[in-house]
Amino acid sequence: MEAKNLFQQLNLTHIIIAIIVAAAVLGFGAMNYISSEKNRQLQQLKILQENEAKNQQLKQTENEKTSKQEALDSCLTDARDTYDESWYVECKSQGLLSNACISLHDMTYDEYVEQNNLPSKKDDVVQYYVGMTEFETKISDCSCRLPQYNADANDRRWEDAKELCAKLYGN
């Protein structure tokens, strides 16, 4: 009986040891799983943060490009306006423009509408825009043929202004 008792004690000891080992293995496995799950979540969070940072950088770069393009467009528009105004001033100073052209140059379209009794935008939209087209045509017809040296000098200033815009705001 003693042998049987000893055998039962050994079996019980083995069972207890097996349970302890199994619990340790399961515990270690669970800890390992939890740890790897946390690492996976941290990795995902890191990737999300990196993607967000990249998106912010792309947005900022796009905004800078847009601002730069707007500045270039504005600069070129100003250069063209200066060129047109210089041409007008040269024509006027040489007496090559009619009084009608001189008065049109200094007039806004709303003043033109009022002076010529044209319908307002709210009264007749179509006629308002027809009148605007006529006004723009009349203004564009108010030019002159400048002597070559005046025309060349004005053209050079315009080219210089465009080059300056490209240097300041070009891609």
C-alpha cells in the first residue's frame, strides 16, 4: 500500500507540476500575445501618425505652390498693366489719341453706363454685358502706332518685368 500511496503522491505531484507548467506556458503565451498586440497597435498608431505628417507636409507644399503661382500670376498681370499704361501714356504724350479715347481710359464701366444711359445690370443683364463688350472694344481700339524706339523701349521694359516675375516667383 505504501507503494501505491507513494505512486499516488508522485502522480499528484506530477499533475500539480504539469498544471503549474501548463499555467506558466499559458500565462507566458497570454503575456506574449498581449505584448505583441500592444506592439501591433503602437506600430499602427506610429504609421497613422507618419501618414498624417506626410499628408500635412503635402498640404503645406501644395499651399506654397498655390501661393507662389498666385504671386506669379499677380506679378505678370501687374507687368502687363504697366506695359499697357506705358503705351497709353506714350500715345497720349505724342498727341496720338482722340479726346474720346482719353476720357474712356479714365472711366470705369459703371461710369460709362451712366454717361451713355445704358441699362443697369439689374434692369437688363444681357444689354449690360453687351454694353460691357462694346466698352472694352472701344478701349482696346484706343491705341496708336508708336515710333519704333518708343515701342522697343516699352517692349524691353515689359520683357524685363516678366523676367523679374519669373525670377521672384517662377517654378
